[in-house]
Amino acid sequence: MAFVMPEIAVQRLIQYGISHLRSNRVAFDEIFCYLIGDGLVSQNYGQTYVDAIWQWFETYNIPVVQAWSLNIKQVPCFSIHLSQESEDESKAAISDFYRFDENGNALGVSTFNIMIDIGIHAHKNADQVLWMYYMLSYILFRYKNIAQSMGITLQTFSSSDWSRDNTAQVENIYTRWVRFSTSISHTWSFDDSAGPYEFGDSFVNYSTVLNLDNDE
């Protein structure tokens, strides 16, 4: 795998999970079975309440958008925000050499620690934020293997409580945030066996060009 784009990977993972839940009522019921199975809880919630969630879920399209394209007209939705991306200094090395591939070409690698904020946005009813949060939690746990296949490793998350979005003016928009933490590794091919790099028909000695031999 070459460069990993974590915002895109998380967006596609959630989209895949939502699509799977829409086509699988059994999986959906796994998320909310606590509201039915626990005797005390079911007195206030129960099967009728879970059926109402399912009806809402079938009725509304729930897009997963990047932060820059978020529009209140898309609510309910999930939004993806890259909070932080920093290189892991403990894994950095000279030239970032990783290994040789099957063709004998050198591979470079750089590991980054990532924090992505996932916004859960709903309108009119704050309960929708609660439903969407547990759907999201299920997706992040259930499809960890798929996330790993896209280069998303060491996944953990934390969350805040919901609050009303005061920037939405007259709209009743409720938001809850999930901070998704992970690690990714960018890899690339390079020839580390020789000093000069080839550009077209000419060779350039990058040590000279970059003045790497000059101490001043």
C-alpha cells in the first residue's frame, strides 16, 4: 500500500457499514437488543421503540461527508474532520528505509499517528444522535478488519455527549463527536543503492544539489 488517506478510509468504512445495516435487520437488531432484552429497560423502550428506530433508519438517507462539504440540509449525517496528523518520531529512521520488495527495489516508510473527529449530526430529535452513535460504534468495532485492509491500524475511539449546535440558527441541530485515533504508514519506492537520481536522460547527485556535504 502506498499513501494512506485516513479521512477517505474512515468515510468509506462508515458508508459501507450503513449500507450493510440497511440490508441486514438482524445486524441492526444486535445494536439495540439491550433495549428489548433487559427487563427494566424494556419497560420504557422495548420492541416498539426499536421498530420505530428501524423505520426512521429506512426513511432517512444518512450521508457521510467530509467536513468542508457539510451542509445542514444534509442532516442527519456523519461528518469527517481530520483533527491531527503527526509523524511518529519513535519510528522514524535515516532515509525512512523499510525493506526491499520482491523485485529488489527499496521501500521507504513513514508512520503517522492520526486523530479524526467524526461528527454525528441530527435534527428535531436528540434521540437520533443516540441511535446514530451506537450504529457508528458498531461499525467501528464490527469492521476493524476492513479498516486494517485499508491501512487503518491500532484503532481506538472516545466520544463526547451530545449538544445543541448554536450555529444552526433556527434549526434544531444536535451534534455528538467521536474522536477516532489510529496509526497509518505511508510507503513509497526509491533506489537507495546509488547516490544520483535519474531525471529524464540526466543524472542529478542529490547530495550536491541539497548541499548535504556542506556543514555551513
